[in-house]
Amino acid sequence: MAAVARAAACVALAAIAAAHAVAAATVDVIATGDNTLIQTSDGSVSDGAGPVFFAGDAGTSPRRALVRFTVAASVPAGATIAAAVLTLHLSQTPNANTVPIELHRVTSDWGEGTSSTTGGGGAPSTPGDATWLHTFYPGQFWTNPGGDFVAAASAARTVTGVASYTWSSPEMVADAQAWLDDPTHDFGWLLLGDEAGMNTARRFDSRENAILANRPTLTITYGAPVAVRAATWSRIKRLYR
């Protein structure tokens, strides 16, 4: 009888473990929003719908890029994110210098209108655009001109010439997990370049870029609980009558 009891207990434990099984998966999430904040005194220029965005100093004033991903639309609720890797394609640089690009989690919602340009000077802001002053042009504003974001970088790396670059860190995993758990605060990252030097701006391809492979992509690896029917005690007892 003791052997039967032990066997039943083992089956029960196996059933409980199966009920809590986790399936690992990886998904590529394409950006659902991006924009360039161009420093001006009135927020009159933006680049909400352009095929590129900029980060760094353009020789006259700084630019900061915004990019976000709707994590909850691609990762199931309740999943645990294990890795988050951002891939951006740098498509133009004014020189061969190496410059840093940091990612900072944005803390206010923002938009993109129909302004569009391939140049760093921007285009006239349109309704809904994020600008240096506005979260949504013309009537909603950042608390801090230049964007509201966490001071500590979620990740940082240097970039040089035309190529695809990746960012990854435990902090990015935490950001992505927070966006999954609370989609109402999924505002993405701000790209902060070298704003102290001259001509440090780097141009990256945006979500509107014609080359699909060059669009901003967040690759997320996660584990999600798998619903498995657990064996009942009555079924277990029947097995050992």
C-alpha cells in the first residue's frame, strides 16, 4: 500500500508541474511609433511620419529620437520576459567619429503627426506631433522641454558608420516587462546622443522606412504559462485500485 501511495503522490506532483509548465518563445516587435524632437523655442518643427529619425547634435541644435513598441500586442499577458534586444539601422552619418547613444525610458505619452522629412532640420509640426516642447502639438506639453524620461539610461552603446546596431540590458528587460504588465504606460525609449560635441547627430531608419528590414525592431524572448489539464485525485486513485 505504501508503494501505491508513493506512486500516486509522484503522479500528482507530475500533474501539478505540468499545470505550471512554461513555453519559451521569441517574437520580433516592430516599432509602433517614432519621432524626432528638434530643439526650437516654439515647437514649430517635427518629423512624425518621416522615414528616418535623429539623435545627437546637428551643428545648430540637438535632436532626440523617440521610439516605442506595443509590447502587450505581441507578448501574452502574464508572460515573463527574459531578454529584450533593440535593433536600429544607422543609415547616415556626417563623419566617421564614434559617438554614444543612450536609451532612456520615456515617462509621458506622446504622438506623431504627418510631418515628414529626410533631413535633420524637420518639417512644420502638424496636429498630434511630438516636438521639443509638445507631447501632442499644439496643445499638450512635456513637463520638461526635450522630453520626460528617466535620468538613468536603460542601455548605452557607441555607434560609428552605417550599419545595424543592437542594445540590450537587464534594465531594458525590466522596461519591457513593465510595459507588458501595464500597457497604459508603454511610452517607449528616448535616444539621447552626444549633445555636447558638434555634428554628432546620427540618422536612423524609422518605422515608415521603405526597407522593412531596417525598421526599428524589439526582439523579445519570454516564457508564458501553458494551460495543461492536471490529473485529478479521483483519476489517480482509479489508476491504483
